[in-house]
Amino acid sequence: MKPAARKKFAIALGILVLLAIIASLLLPRLIDPNQYNGRMVSELEKALGGRVRMGHITWGILKGLWLEVDGFEITGASAFPLDFKLSRIYAGVSITPLIKKKIVLNHLRLESPDVRLRLQPGPQEAGREQKPPAAGPKSAGIALAIEVEEVLIADGKVRLEDSLTLPGKTVTRDFGDIEIRASNLAPGREMLFDISMKDNAAPGFGAFKAQGSFVGLTDSLALQNPKLTVHATLSGLHTDALKPYLGNAPWVQQLSGSLSMAVNYEGDLRSHHRAEGSVDLSQVAFSYPSLWEAPLPGAETKITYRADLQADDLTVESLEVKVGKFSLRARGGVAGLKTRPMVKNAAFSADVPLRDSVSLFPWKVLGDGAAFVRSIFEGGGKVEIEQAVIPPIDLTEPPATAVALLNAIGSTSRISGVSVEFAPGMPRIKNIDINVRLAEGTAQVQVLSAQFTTVDLPNISGKVGKLFEAPLIDVTVKGPVQVSNQPPEDLAAFFRRCEMEEVNGSADLDAAVVVDTSHPVNVEIRGNVGLRDVEAKSSLSPARLEGLQADLAITPDVAKVTNLSTAVTVPASSSSPKGRFDLQLEARVDEWSRRPAVTLQRMRTSPVALPVVASLVPWEKLGESAEPVKQTLLKGGAVTIARVSLPKVELFNLPKSPALLLPRAKAAAGFAGLALQPFPSLPGFEEVKGRINLENGVLTAAGVQGRMGPLSLPGLNIRVSRLDGRPKVAVQAKGPVQLAATSDEKVEDLLKRYGLKSLVVSAHIDMQGDFDETLHEGWITDGSLDISGVRAETYPEGVVMDNVQGRVTVKRKKGIDITAENIKGQVNQAPVQLSGKILGVGTPNLVVDVKAGAKHLELAHLRELSPALKKLSLAGTVDMDLDVHVPYAAAKNSRLKGKLATRDLSCRLAHMSVEKGDAELNLTGNTALIKQLKMQVNGVWLAATGQVANLAEPDIQLLVTSPDLDLDRLIPAASAEGHEDKAPQDKGGHAPEKTTKTEWPPVAYKTTAHIQVDAEEGRCKGIKFQKLKLDAAYDRGVMKHYDLNLDTEGGRIAAKGSVDLRDPKHVTFTVNPNITSLPVERVATALGISDVSVSGPMSLNGQLQGKAG
């Protein structure tokens, strides 16, 4: 209210009081104040402006002087912006003070006031030129002193029409149930008041109550050392009533609910103000999606404060915010509030129940880097911030981000019951009780206690940098850890995710862990870990580790395992028995957290059963090629590893072949009881034992022994170098070889497949061999086999080869040299002996120098010892005493000596059957003389004499005679058989084309021959002939000439010519036939022509030349 209005209001009030005094002095019945009604109204309207209505006035002095006005109304007043209406005014006046020219109202009651207060801008006054008031006498105030001992305004109502607060918009509020009590309303006294009212609107300002006092009003109604004290409460203030005054910001529309507040105020109404109070937001809800993910509930939310405003400086002595179990206590101040506000001396403490406080933090503003901190909040627990100091903040230039502000806060805190998940899927470290000191965005941490599931963790200390961005955790762990053999389910589940079915035991830790939560997979660990009496089992292997002892030294780049020792137990399976062995190991892993490379420095074991080893190998990952190795291991045996070390293996870049590791690997092991099956059709190697050593890229096997069924093997020593490619191998076999009689069904079946019923061998071998793949020469061997006794019996005929003795020496370099010394034996008691050499096998310089002898040797018995002879159905008796020397490179220097005789020889070839063969051959020089050769071939008797010289380039001189040469029987027709063979192909459509090259045997191009054939009679394709004579000369693929003469059925055939056979595909021939009186129908029958219309004798003479192929 303006001073002029206040002055006018005081004048009006003084007039009213004066009227009341006058009325009380006059006798109510003698003086009627109503006669002055018009004058008083006129004076009031003149003083206040607007319109004044005053009702009937009554007064009396029966019980003291009193005055009552029945109705009073002021409307349109220009002195103050309100319309005022009262239904009744009652005033009790004290008479005695009137004598002292002082008005004292004992009681003033204003009933049913109806006030319309208009708050609006004054454009007229603002636009009009303001003139200073005219000079005049200084006001002396009210002539009479007025005091009001008690005022009561009851059952009032006020309408507020506010167009001043919100320019361009009028807000109307109706307040009712207004009751105002006041006392001691007089200058120089402490005025007391009690006010209550409420907003009639449902979503309104609620109910207001205030009690207070005021001193500092002088007699001239001026203020001197004023002091106002107020205790006020406001309840049910709805946020909708505040929204018009808060602007159109989006967040304003997200407010809902109602609030209550209380305040104790004390001030001088000028430069010093002090307030203490509370705001209850329990019924308020707030949603701001750009800051908070979910609406903020106001349940049990209360703010209490105590503040002092001195001139331009605001001091918040205390501020406490409670939201549920969350509480925040703060203090501080703002200097230069009206000029350049600066927050100073700000500090706070808090009790933060983490899980209940998740919804209170604007995580979206903090960014993705706060995700780790949020996960800690969601895990529960409590944070007690004992003291946090906020640096000075210039509110005109605040920090750019919330993170920058938080990083500048320093604090000391106590955290209890907190849990942390360092990586997804990893169990939380829970029940954490720590002290934290925060400075410059880095938290220094001292863990008093913590648990990994139910495992008590050792002492932990460290720091967390960039706490409010992407926390960087650097923690030191030192002390023992114990894991029981019955871990809780969450710990067991963590072990299962790490492919561990079981882990228990203890460990001594002295390590540091660094975790960058922006890249949680990059965990950096360094320090030492000692494992003690650990038991573990991985789901990747059936093996179980017991009593594990190990020392681990870890740096960010290298992890070293030393002094590892454990017992490995493997349960029984369908393919392997239960096993147990001891293991010792040392290893290192370079770049273990990024690109791990493993180096096995040392490993050794106690004896390990090979089936147990097989059960530990992931065969399904090795493919089908590893199946033979698996089956070998499952057959039994044991290995003892004395030492194994492997070079660095990069797990992200495994070598293409394990052989590439061998040049730098080292190993020493012994094996026994090994069983191998390299050849499915032969008995396997059994009870193989020996020792192996690998060093400097050389693999050696020493003392290798075993047996192959009933055959005991000699000792073997093997050396292999260049293991990574193109190996070089040296093998030495030396010792006795024994093949004993056996009743093993598998061995008997094997012998029977080779036509033997039994086989006994006793020998001694001394053999060595070398193989170098780079030389492309194959194996180079040198050694001997001393046979002291061999006995074999065939199946089913029962032929016995017995008492075989002798010595065989074999050398191989570019060629093979075989030497037999005094090989003797008996075949069904028929003596057989062999000595000699075969040199240069596989080379052009082959030399055969052999002596062989046999008496009355039954070929039928001999064929039972050789599958090749058995196919020929060879039979008959042979006697021989041969000494053969054939140097194939100089065949003319061959030397043959001895005799060969057969009796009743028989054999069977593809289209040939030989029977009743008797022969006698004498060998001398380089010639084999056929003294006698007589046999029946396909039922045709043939006899031959002659010789064969120079076996390398044979020169054959042969005379063949036959009493009845039936060529149809001697040479069966192949055309029919060939047709039958091709028939299925013809029926099947297109037969595949064959591109094989047709050529004669090489010997055909080295042979020369002179053949004569005489036959008394014979037959060829149905044509009978007599007195056949053939004289032919053959020279290295060319039949230089032949002369054929024969008689046939009243005619005669003679022919001379030559044939070039060197190219089987292009055979050229020349023939000079001389045929006389040969029946045409016989020729047609011979040519396969069944129906001939021509008959009679035919003669032919001339020369024919042609080509066939």
C-alpha cells in the first residue's frame, strides 16, 4: 500500500474512532449520530475516493461506551485497490483514556468482511508525468492517539483479482473462512495477530494460518527498528495453483499433487531476514523424462531449512532433504545475490540407501559413463557421506556439465552392504564395507570387509578414478581366500560359466586388479597368487585335480605358473578304466589378457595308462584322422613323462601342424604295454615298450621292443631329424626274432589266409636303415638275417617246410643287393638249398649269381608255400643243380651251369593247360640246351629241342614237332570270349573308352629266333591239313621271312612273306601265296561265311601287301 493511501486510510480510521468517541460522550438518546451519516460518508468518499455506504449507527454507554454500525461498504476507492464490505461493525471504547485525549478500543469486531482486492499495473500513473507534492506544513500524524486492544474479523472472504503478477493475464482466487485476531494495535507496542483462511478452489492454495507479532511502529505511523515475527503454515497447496506462476516450461506441466509448508520468520522488513521452516512434498509427483527415467514419487519427502539473508548475502545454515530413507543435510551461502551470485562454503552430508535412491538421480544427464555407478546403486546397500565440500560456484558461469561439478566435490564416506558387478555374468562382490575419500573425481578406497558370494575376501584397498565418467578401478588384494567344497548356487553357476564344475580350496593373494569399466573385458591383473590344496574339475574334461599346489605370478603382460603339482583322477568310462596320476608343471602365458601365447616350460607325470590319456583328449575336435591314434591309446599301455617342454604357442594363431613345434620342443618319456595296429590284415604290435627323447629337433626312440602276435621283435633304435618337414630317419633293428607256435585263433586264421597251418621261426637280425627325403633315394639299408630254424606247415594239404637255415644279407642304396648264404631246408623231406647274390635290383646293372639245388622236389608241395605258384596249379617233380651268373648289363658274359629236369609237369594258365610235361635242360656258358621237352598242351602233344642263348637278349633256336597239331585246341578262339565280355557293356549303352597303350613286352624287341615246326597232320578252323612245315626267322620285332607249306583236302597251300610287328597298332605284312585246288566252301567256312553260292576248287598265286592293327 502506498504511503498516501496508508495516510488516507489512517485518517479514515481516525475519523471513525473520533465519531465513536463523540458518540460515547453524548447521550445516545439525545444525540443521534445518524444525522451526520451523510456528512461522514461525504468526508470518507472525499478522502478515499470512490463510493462509501454506511448503515444505521447505534451506540450506548450502559456497559461502557460502544458503537455499532449496521453495514459499511467502500467500493471503487482510489486510495487503495480494494472494495471493502462489512455486515456489521462493533466497537467497545474505554472511557477513561478519552479524558487524556486518547482513544482506546477495548474490542473491535468486523463481521462478515467481503473484500475484493485488485492487483493490477497502473499504466495511467506510469505514463503520466509525476509532479512533486506541493510544499506545505509537515504532517503531525493523527491528532488523537488511538489504540486497539483486540480486533476480531470473522467469517470473512476475499476475492483476489491479480493481473499484476502475470502481465496480460488475470488470475482470480477466492479465499474464505477468513478469521483475523489481533491485539495491542497501537504505536510503540508489540502487536500480536493470528490469521487463518483457505482457498475455496479445490486445486487451490489450500489453507493458510499465521501467528505473529510486530513492533517498531511510531506514533506517527513511521517504522523505527521494526521487527516482524511470524509462524505460518500452508497446507494443501496444489501444484496446479502454482503452474500459472511458473511459466510454460515443459517440466512445469509434469508436476502433480499438493504440498504443505511451515515457516518461522523473523526480520526487520528491510535488509535482514531470517527464516526456518519445512516443506512437505510427500503428496507431490514430478516427471521429467529428459532428466529422470521415471516419475519422482513424493512419498515421505520433506525439506527442512534454516536460512539468513543479510543485505545481499544469503546464508543457508542448514538444509535437510528426506526422501523415504534418503536424507541429505547441507549448508552454505550465496554472496552477491543481487549482483553476481557466488556459492560459497557449501557442504553436505547424506545417508543414501542405494537401491531406494536409484530413481532420485538424473542418470541421463550423467551419461553412459555412469552405468557402472548405477549398477552399484541397484545392488543395494548404504552410503553415509560424513562430509562433502562443494567448491565455490559462480552461478553466472556454472560448470559446463554435472560431471565437472561432481569431480570438484571432496568428501569422506562410509559405504556398507554394497554389492558390485565388475563384468556381465560375474557374481557380485557383496556385503562390502568400506571407507571412501573422494577428491578430484577419484575415490580412495579401504575395504573393511567384503564377500564374493559367500567367500570372505581378503584385505582390499585402492582407488577408483573418473568415478562420475567411466570409472577406472585400481584395487590391491592381499590375504587368504577359502572356497568351501559346497559353494552357494550363484558361485557354482559362476564356476559353470567358466567351464568349471567344481572348485574348492584356498589361495593366498597379493595382487592388483585394474578394471576400465568403459571396456569391462579389459581386466588388468598383476601380483602373486598361491594355490593351496585346491580341488577342481572342468566341464571340458573328465579329469579332476586334487591337492593342487601352485604359485602364480601375474603381470599385465605375463602370467607365470611355477611349482604346480597335483593328482589327476579320471573316472571310469565305457571305453577306459578309472585312472590316477601325478602331474608337475611350470608354464608361462605372454599377453594373457589380449593375445595369449602359452609356453610350457616343464611337465612331468607319474605312469599314466594310455586309455586314461585317451579319455582326456577332445577327439571330436580333431576329426576322423585322429581315430587311429584314439584306438591305439584305448588298446592299453602306459606312458611316463619325465620331461616335456614346448615353445611359445600363440593361441590366436595356432600352427598349421603340430610338427612345426617339434624342432623347438623337448621331451623324454618311457612307454610300456603299447599296442599298435598299423596293418588291419596283420596282427598288431603288442607289449611295445621303450624310451623316447626329443631335443634340438631330433626324436630318438631307444630300446623299443615288443611282439607281433606270436612273433617277438628285435630291439629297435630310431632317430628322426628335420621333424618340421622332409624328415631324415635312421633305424636300427638288432636282436633275436622268434615266432613261436601258438593256438591263438586270430593268428591261426591269419596263417590259414596265407595257406599255412603253423609257422615257427627262430632268427637273429642286425639291420639298419636310413631315409632322407631330400635325396629322393628312398631307404638306404644294410643288415643281415641269420636264420637258425624255420618250420612251416601248409593248410589244408599239410606240406611241411622244415629245418630252414642260413643267412640273408640285404643292402640298399641306389639298388638292392641281396646275398643268401647256405640257405638249406626240406620240403616234405626233399632237400632244397640256395646260395648266391642278386645285386643291383632296380638298376640297369642287375646281376644274378645264384646256386640252387633240389632233389625229387614235388612242385605240388612247393606251390603250397607260394600263392603265385598255387594259382598256376603247378605239379610234377623237379631235380636241379644250377649255377647261374647273369650280368644283365653285359648279358653276353652270362654263365650258366647245371641241369634241370622235370617229370610229369603240369600247370594251368588262363587259356592253356599243360600236362605230362617231361623236360631235360643242360646249362652251359650262356646257353640253355633243351635236350628234351615233351608235353601235352590243351590236349595237343608237342615236342621241342633246341637252345636259348644270351638271356638278356635271347637268341632262340627251336624245333617243334607234333603228330597231330590241332590249332583249334592249342589256340582257343578268343573272339567269342571277347564278345561275351563286351556284351554287358553293349547292353548298358556306352562303354567307357580306354586309352591304354598297346605294345609288346620289352624282351620282344631284344629277341632273335629261328623257329621250325613239323606236323604230320592237324586242323585249323575246321580245315584238315597234312605235312605242315614252317620255317620262320624273327629279329627284334620283325619276322624277316617265313616259309609255310601244307597239304589240305586235295589241295596245297604254300606261302612266303614277312611281317613287321614293331608297332602293334600298325602291323605291315607282305605275303606271296601259292594255293592250288583248295575248295571254295572250305575257305568260306574257315572265314565264317555260312552261305556260299560258289563251289569248286580255287587256286591263288601272286603277292599281297597290307597293314593291320
